[in-house]
Amino acid sequence: MENLFLSVVNTSIAASIIILFIIVLRFLFKKSPKKFSYILWLILLIRLIVPFSFETELNPMPDKFMKFTNKSYIENMEEKRETITDLEMNKEEINNPNKEIVGFPTKPDKSKTNEKEFSIKNSLLYIWAVGILIFLINGIIANKKLKDQLKASNYLYDNIYENKNLNTAFIHGIINPKIYIPNYLNEKEREYIIIHEKTHLKRYDHIIKFLYYIALSIHWFNPLIWLAFILMDRDMELSCDEIVMEEIGINGKIDYCETLLSLATGHKMKIITPLSFSKNNTKGRVKNVLDYKKPKFWVSLVLIVVVVVSTFFIFTKPKTNGEDVIVGVEDDEYGIYNKTFKDPKDVVEIIFNKELEKVKASTHEDIKIEEAKITKFKGLYGYEGYLDNPIQVMEFGYIIKGKELLDYPFVDISNDGVLTEENLGFGKPLLAFSLVDGKYRNGKYIGGKYQFLGFIFSGEYGSESKTEIEIGLNQLLENRGLKGPEIFPGNHILSENKLKEGGTYKLLLSQPAKTGEDGIWCVDRWMDENGNMYYNMFPSDLSLKEYYAEIQEQVDNGENQDLLDGEKVALNFIEEHLGPSFAKAYRFEFQENASIEDFLIKPTNEYFGYIMELIKYEWSEDYTIHFDKVEFLHDVDPGDLERLKELGVDPNKLDNGFYIHNPTSYPASFTIDEDTEFYIIKLGDTHAVKVSEDEFIEHYNKHKDALYMLEDENFKLLKVVEVYLP
């Protein structure tokens, strides 16, 4: 639960930046068609519910430090976060190279402060959970009240109903949506309103708003997501109005505006459910309709480019060959990588001066820097055993303050116009040094030089513990090619977890303390179905070696024996992070004596389901498949038999030996490209044959109820195969 909360907070912070970005674009292009700003809100929604990105060499921006903060699955061995005594360097120590620098802090004593911090963390967790519950209950109750009120509605035709108590038209329902309209509308008003609501249905707006409400319920503590929900709702209605105008023509503007005003001045039942379409902002809608003009081609082209570029940068990260980049500047723009310094503050001054130059060069001529200085410089932790020399991690900070800094183009600046070191990348940058030719005396580093290794971006996960920073250090060293691509070399187990509706999660398990039968297993890192790699991170004031040594000692004394079984460790990890329903032994495949190369192979996923829509958007040259995933279960597969038992289905009573389980109808999206292969079943055949894209589209339009299998790898759609059903 704690892991989920921290993950939500991190996602909420990232979403806040995206929201501010969309608001700025929305203001800059306020006279443009509202469908473009609505698309941007959809991008935000996708980012909230699918917090993954894919790699590409076309993204020049530095990738963020991927973090995954979790409680240890060893509950009685979890260390509460300690208040670490910082090893501050005063000005004399910083500027005097002959001064001793504390490199390796001692373990702090436990105090009541830790209990207070733990209590506060738990309190916030419970408040968040209660808030979600309140939101969901409110939505259920409001929907129930509305459903009762709609029982008196009269059926007109298709999915359209009329009700004498309504003051507005709206859509109700998710799976089987229905349109409800007031009964006082004249024929022309009714026509316009039905066109409007049918447009909502065609765009799946009722589903989008439902998903936004769920996202809002989860992120209820973030006022920016509230604002996003409100603005999205407004842009949804405005863009829908624009589509209606294109359909009815310019001559219908006045009549349509009169229809909006008629709905606004009604004195009937107020629709209170958060899942229905609101009809507020009537003034703004009327003004938008009256001012609406079909944009010129070049304007549309510019807006399409803006949307595409925005989407690209939101959902991509630099190509890293399966490894996450944590180095802030790969091309060494500061000119400090691998160089050796007698005084580590020289590095800080170089970074600070470079950033100050960038600020002055990137803002307008009248910019006035009110304050610019280094605010802190301190040692955090020392680590041994990775390189020939010990490693020192240091923290630094600076501020650059000016009244006009909001014009600085590509960083996140606080409202008070202060630029800080955290704008170098995502999270707080820490400096890693290899200590060369120094001596140790009583736990202190004396003399010698500091070889700069790179940046570790920390702080996004809410902690800067010794273990978390050490895992970040491992990432840095791996990406710099200074160590192998694994935290714990030696024995490995590769665990692959097959998800219910397709997709594969991969876990790399290692033995961190002892090899062989007596050694405990831990999750070194893991990979999701889209090929994104994550590190198993957890807070502790110990080094990784010390942390796992204590756990190994516990196991040697007869405790936590499950940690000797790699399969159980994998099952426990999946249960904690994906839920108990995913942690089923029959869904796992285990490979002992695996290598890191085996793990880095991105998974190929197979999804069964129905194509809900095959559409080519105006901004894309390729078709998009909106796909309803299902579980396609057989009566011969042992894993499927177990799953059938879970669902309460008798395997002996299946028609034709299979069962299709379809609990939801929320589509996943896949993009067809030039390399996608297509296979269909022609009349009289039982096996699918390969066809062209055009042949497939023609076949699909005639057989929209067919079951398909989609195969993809790292967001690339490889195959679309029709499944034979007897």
C-alpha cells in the first residue's frame, strides 16, 4: 500500500508538470479549434493511467532516473527511514583542500523521531485511501439517484430517451450508454442536441470522462488535476460543439446557440452525477460557436505538429539499450566527466556557472538576476567494492533568482522566480566521485583527489537513503560501462509472469549475500510488458551489502525460509506490486542459471480480444486499433484450467473446448505500421493466411465480431491474427 501511494505521488508530480504545459499551450492557441486542446487532455489521461514511456534515439532530452520505491517484502526486516545526520562542510572545509573531508558516515542512533516520521507517513496513507473511498462512494450514490430519477423516461428510438424532469441533455451509462433529453425541446432543438450527444458517443467521451473521474479520485489531493478535469470537461464540450457546427453548417449557428440558451434557462431537475456531461459555461460555448471558423490549412498543420511533438516528448525517453539513463548530461556539457579535481567544490562551481550562463543566454535582454549563489555542499554517503577506489556521493544546491525567469524556456521554475539545481533533470542531482590516492584514518578521507563519475538523480521517490542512492550509483556505473549490468553478479533466476489478458512481466533474481542453496534471493530489477526496466528500490540507512547480510543472518538462524526459494520470492514480489490475482504459480515461467542478457530481451506479448474500432486519425498516416482485451481459455492448458476454476467455470461443460472471459470493455490502443503482418481466416478454412493491409481492412469491415490475436513488442505491433472459433 505504501508503495502504491508513493507511486501515485510521483505520478501526480509528473502529471502536474504536464498540466502546466498544456495550460500554457491552451493559452497560446486559445483561438484555435478546441479539439486540439482536448487531445492534449487525452494525452494527460493516458499518461495517468498508463505511466510508461518507450525508448527512441530521436528524443534528445536526458532521461529521468527510473525509481521504484517499495517496502521490503521482508516485513520484519524493513528499516524505517532514519533522519541521517548530514556531513556538512563549512566554508573553511570546502575551500581548504588540506582539510579532512568526512567520506563515510557512521550509522546514526535510532530515536523517537523515526517513530514520528513513520506515524505521519501512515496517517497520510490512510487519509489518501479514505479520500479515494469517499470519491468512489459519492460517484456510486449520485449515479444511483440519477438512475432512479431516469426510470420515468420515455423511449423515443435507438438509444434515445425523453424525460419531462430534465433541464439538459446528457449521456448515462458506460457499457450500454443512453442519451437522455428534455421533453420541452422543439424539433430543431432536439435534432441539434441529439447530433451533439451522438458526437460524444462516437468519440467515447462518456468513457473518457469516467476514466478522468477515476484518475481524479486517485489524485484527489492534487489541485492541478482538479483543474485539468474542469478544463478537459470544458474543452470536451467546446470541441463537440465545433463538430456539430461542421455538420449543420454556418446557417445553423443562431439556431444552435438558441438551443444552448434554452437548455441553460430550464428550471428542471439538476443533474448532479459527476459522470454525466455538464452543460455549464453556456456563455463561453455560445461565444465559441459564434466565433468558430474552420481553421486554415496551415493553422491546422501547426496545431497538429504541436500535438504530435508534445505527445512524442511526453511518451518517449532516450534509447538506452535496455538500461535506464541516470546521468544528467550524457554528452558532458560541463566538461567534467572523468576529470580529477583536488577540491570537489571546483565541480560544483563549474556546474553552477554553466547553468547561470545558460539562464542569461536563454532569457531576454532585460533579465535581471537578483540573486545567484551556491547554497549548500555536503557529503552524503561513501561506498566501497565497486571500483578500485572508494566512491563518495555529495549533494549540492544553488539558486538563481530573477523577476523575469518565467521566460526561461525548458525548465520548471517556482512561482517566486527561483531556479534551483533540480532543474538539471528529474529529481535532485547528486555528484559521484571516485576517491583517488587518498588515505583513510578513523573513517575519514584525507588528501588525494576526486575523479568525477557523473550525476545521480535522486529525491523523486521521497527518500535519499543510503540503499536508494547506492542503487542509483549502480545505474550510473552500469551506464558508464564501469561495471556489469547487474547489481549483484553471480547466480540469477529469470522469472516471467504471464498476465491474464496478455503481456509479460520479467524479474531478474539475484543472490546478494551468499551463493548456492543457502543463499537468499532478491529481486534485482524487473521489466514491464512494454520493455521498460525498473530497479527494486527500498529505503535503509545501511549499505546494500550490510542490509542483505543482516537478512542472510536471519535466514541462517531459521527465519524467513521462503527467501531461499527464488520462485516464492518472485511470487511475493508480483503479489505486492500487481496484486494477489496476478501472483499465481501457473502463470510463471522460471529459468535458473539465467544471464543478464536473457533478462534484457524485451518481452513479446500476445493479446486476445475484439477490435472495437479501426480508425485512421487525421494527424496520422497509420491506422489505430482500439482493442478490447479478453482471456481466451482452453480446456487442455493446465494454467487455463486453474483460471477456469477461479472463474467458477466447469471445464467439462465448455462449448467447443474454449471460454472467453471479458470483464471490461475499455479499449487498449495499438498502431499499425508498415511492418505489421496480417492473417485472416478465409471462408471454408480453419487456419489463418497472411494477407495485405488492405485485404485485412476489407475483411475486418465484413467480420467485426471476429476474435483476433495481437502480437506486439515494445509498443511495436508485429502481427494481427484472426482466431478460428469452431
